[in-house]
Amino acid sequence: MRVFVLDKNLKPLDPCHPARARELLKKCRAKVFRRYPFTIVVQDRTAENSVTHSHRIKIDPGSKVTGIAVVQEEIGRVTNALEITHRGQQIKDALESRRFLRRGRRNRKTRYRKPRFLNRTRKQGWLPPSLESRIANIETWVRRITKLGSVTAISQELVRFDLQQIQNPEISGVEYQRGELFGFEVKEYLLQKWGRKCAYCSVENVPLEIEHILAKSKGGSNRVSNLCLSCHTCNQAKGNKSIEEFLQKKPEVLKRVLAQAKAPLKDAAAVNATRWELYRRLQTTGLPLEAASGGRTKFNRKTRGIEKSHWTDAACVGESTPEKLLLKGVKPLIVKAKGQGTRQRCRPDKYGFPKAHAPKAKFFQGFQTGDIVKADILSGKYTGKYIGRIAIRFRPSFVLQLPTQKFDVHPKYLKTIHKADGYEYQQP
């Protein structure tokens, strides 16, 4: 991983090697600007007197995890990579919990009041909060990276499966368009739909083959609803038997396969529902924006012999992918969206009765819950130096949370090294 570098006017320069960053910090020629992603400010350089190279942000949007890679286009080096874990399901669960509470409140000790639906207006392009959060996470990090690096273009995987190159997964339609990417689109869809394992024996991490549930010799079609994935052993054992005959001794597996064959992809639906809104928001950055399909991403990754992960998929997005990608030494920054706290003031117990009331203030003595701090404790049971997150109390006694323990600490021993920004970080 390279280190982001800013000049003395906070203008982006080319990222540098970590060893070079340590040397600059040791000689006091640079100072730490940001901890995640790690960024330094060089105090004796300006962008006008420096040579910078063009970098491209590549995005592989996902329902649960989104991969982002920053690629130096001239030589194909991946300088930085991130994997962002979204909290869409957590938001959906919280909204459902609130809905149940409000429903119960409407007819508890009061005359029943119907829920309001027709008097609410939503602007055009409105998305549910669970989907909006995914777009906001990606947009936030794209804008952060453009401020830290010399970014000149963006590539986005616009569709997971190019429906122009495969038959519509939900209804019967036209024949496959057999082009260079045929098979990559179909296989990618099936891998997502069947969880990257054999539909019949559930074996994983083996080569999987496309299998017709109703054999073509008995009238089966190439519709995606008639396709599944199976290992070579199961594929050969089934042959052209009907699935009922092949799985007659496994009724539970038969029921699952038949149900899953026609089931839509929830995660793919979430990605498809947000893809164009994300595309429009990325256009507002003013940078050239390239769009590509998931089949193109997989084609690029396979032809270059790169192992699959979220950030490597991002590095392979689009036709702008160089013939050779330099991935050596890249360790992605793991980012997990945690939210900006809660507006709920009353804290109930498990039975729904109030047990505490949260204060309105979010800061105390310059600290906020979620800040990453450096603690230098001079005496007592916990003497030593620590780095962790804090949870504030409105008295001079904070909780310092470490990976293996937590204890109380006075704020006079603390120094903030990274302000709470709604994300949790982990460097593998």
C-alpha cells in the first residue's frame, strides 16, 4: 500500500512508498495529516514544482461489501485499495423496529389512528434509507480519495450482469448474444445466485460447471431459470435424468433447488436499484466516468490470472484496465460503516420500559464517542501507552476500548489521533 501525500498547500501529490513516508517523518520534513487512510503533508513541496501522474478510482459496488482500488494508469500499479462493508441490513432492521413500536403506540391507551401514507411526498429518485446508505458510503470515499490523490478519472461497474448479453433472468426473452463476454455474464450471475457452491452436494472451492436442471435432450431450454451450478461429479451422475429422479432420495435438496431456481437475487436487486443513482452522483465530481459490466470485470480478472476479492475485482473494472496490473504488496484497508450515532434519547430495556435517557450533547472536553485516541497513562494499574476508541461520559472518566480489554481513563491522558467519522477501520 502506498501512502497518500499532500503538499504544504494541501494539494495532492503522487502516493509514496511507506519507507519513504517514514523517512520524511523521521527527518521532520512531513507531518501526519490523516490516519485512515494514512496521509502525510510534505512541508517543503508544492504541486506546481512536482511531477504527478494520473490515477483512476475503480469501484466494484456490492450489496454488502464494495471494493475500491486506485490505479496509476501509466504503469498499472494499484497504489491503494479499500473494502467498505455497508450497514444496509442494520438500517432496515432499525426501521422495522421503529415501525412496530409506532404501530403499537397508535392503539395503546388511545383511539386507533390509521397510519399516514397519502400525505407524504418524496422527491424524484428517492431511495429507501438502507439503499441510500450504500450510495452515501461510496460517494463519501470517492470524494475523500479525490482530495488526497491525483485522480483524473473514475471507473464504475454499472451492472453486475449485462442483460443485453444474457437472457432476462426473470422472464423468457431473446436468445443469448454470443460475444466475447458470453459465458462470463451467465457464469457470474449463476455464481451469485447459487452461492458459489454445487447446487446438489453444496461442495465449495472446486471447479463448477453450468448444469441444466431439465436436460436439453428432454426439452430443457437455456433460460437462466433452468440453469444451476454443479461440480463435475454431480453433473456426470445426473446426466439427462430428471431432477426428481436424481434427487428422489434427497427430498429436502430437491425442494431447495426448485425453489432457488426461480428465486430472484436480493443482493443483485439492491445493486441494480442503486446503480444509476450512484452513476449520476459520480458524474457530479466532474471527472470522466467509465461504466462496465460485471462480466467485463471477470473477463479482465481471469485473463490476467488474478485471484478474486472485492478490491481485485475493483482493480479489473472496465476496458481501461491495463494488460498488466501490479498488485504486489497491496493490503486493502478494511472499512466498516457504523453510522453517526442515534437520535434516540430514551434507552429501553429488553421489555421496552425506559431505563436511561441519553444527553443531547455529543462532545465533552473536546472528545466524542468513537474517537481513536492515544493514551499515555503515567501511573496506576494500567500504566503504559495504548491506542483505541473511547466512549465518553459527561465527567472526567472515559471508557477506553481496546481489542482485548476496556477500562476507565481520565481525559488528561488522551490525545486524539483520528476523529470519529462513522467508520471503523482495520488494516490486515
